[in-house]
Amino acid sequence: MISSCHFSIQEITHQGPEQTTSFCTGSGFPHLLPEPENDSEPQNSPASATIGNGQQLCHQIDLMLSGSGQFLVEQSGLQLREGEMLWSFKECRPQLLSLEDEASLIRIRIPLFQSFELRLCKSFELGLFYGTVYTMSVANELDIRQLHRQLQDLKADAPTLREIAHEEFKLFLRRLTQLEPQAPALSQPHSVRSKACYQAYRMMIYITENYREDLPIDKVAGYVGLHKNFAMSLFKKVMGVSLLEYITGLRVRHAEKLLIHTSDNITSIAFASGFSSLTRFYEVFGKYFGDSPQRYRHKLWSKMERQSHFL
């Protein structure tokens, strides 16, 4: 099964998880997938980074589409109503307790290696890294209708329509963080970890902006004024993945996009993505996707062509 996910949208009703369907979108042609039993991405996927407890390292947004639901946030109960949402990151996950009859909830997960594409408000994003859980709301009825339309388009048969809906949905999420950077915090940052989180976050931003260049670990550590070994240990402890894994994940993700959306040759793509050699690129790509770049591109292009014939 070919899977290239920017984010997943899981639909939940009061009837329980057995009624849940996951819509994984990516590469301009989302496809239906069953919800994974272990709630994680395939182990060799660039999106499969996990923290110490085995939980996927990703943003999670619980958004009430209709009705209301009861959540538990750090031992405190909370009722979420239509248009309201909870945004969390890493291990700070709100727990869904119950949904009223006819209520509908969507759970959006954005893997770490794709989240930088949203270009979130920095103060909001940093708060998430500190362990804050935010409550936010869709502004008005028009926004709610547009959100419903985007979700329907993400399930459409037309690849172009799905791609447009995917980009609109990313902009919708980004706009929320820009308009509500001071969204009420439902959990408080852990002060002991605040400094470490801030340093790890600075390294993450620096890597995100420079991963396509030559980027040795000591250069990243020097940017935040830390010794190389200490920087590596701190990043791994806070993020759950090593500095090298994060850099490599971003490079593979970039290479995948170029393979799908351009006709550039493999060598050009490898170096444009930050890999130091073609051999290293093939080695890493095979580890993440279980195939060569050429075959992976051919499979995806063939799938897109088959889908276009049904329009």
C-alpha cells in the first residue's frame, strides 16, 4: 500500500471507535485507510517518529463538528461544543470521555515532519512544545460551513479537488493560530522543562530552515550555544527523535515531494534535498519507503494517472 500522509482526519461519532474512518491526505491524492490498531504510522514512514511511550510525535486537534462531547484535560473535565477545539502536542493529549447522541468529532493529526509546512504562529507553537493544551473555536457559522465543505472535498473522487481542499485546510489551521495566539491554555507549561523545550524548539526551527544545506550536528548545536553531545541528548529527550533523525526525516519528505511533483532526475533531487551523496540518498529512501526512488515515483504517478481516467 502506498501511503504519503500530510495529516490524517479521523471521524468519530457517539457510536464508538468501530464507526471511525481515517482520511489520510497527501501528494494531491488522499485515499481511504483503515484506522491503525496501534494508532501509529508505519514504522518506516518519515511520519512515524514516536516519543518514549510509543505515542506518535504529532500535533493533535480535536474539533467538534456538531453536538458536544466531554473531555478530560489533566484531570479536569471539559465540555466541547460545536465549532470548539482542543490543540495539543506530544504526550499532552486530552482524553475523550463521551459524545452526546448525534454528535460528530474530527481528530486531526499532523506528524512532526509535516507540521512545519503549516507555518504556525511561533508563540503558539512554542506553547505546545512546553506542554500547553489550547482551546480554540471556529469564528462563525460561515467558517463552520466552509470547514464541512473542505472535509467533503477531501473525500472527493477528483484528485485536483482534493489537493485544493488539502491546501485550504492547512491555511485554515494556520489562520486559527494567527488569530488566536493567546488562546486559553487548559494545561500549564512544566517550568522545569521550559528551558530545555525552548532550546530544542530553537534547534528544530534552525534545522527546518536549513536542512537542504550541509548541516553537521555541531553547527546546529553551535547555533543555540550548546556542546554537541549535550545538544544531541537534550533534543532526543525533548523531541523523542535524534537530531540526525529529524534532519533526515525533513530531507526525505522534501525528496518525496520533488519526486511526485517534478520530473527532476534522481541525482538532482538527492542533492536539492540536502543529501551529501547519491548512495546515502538511496540508502535512506529505501529505509523509509521500502523501495527505490524511481519505482516509488512510478507507482505514485501510475496511481494518479489511473485516478484521472475515472474523472
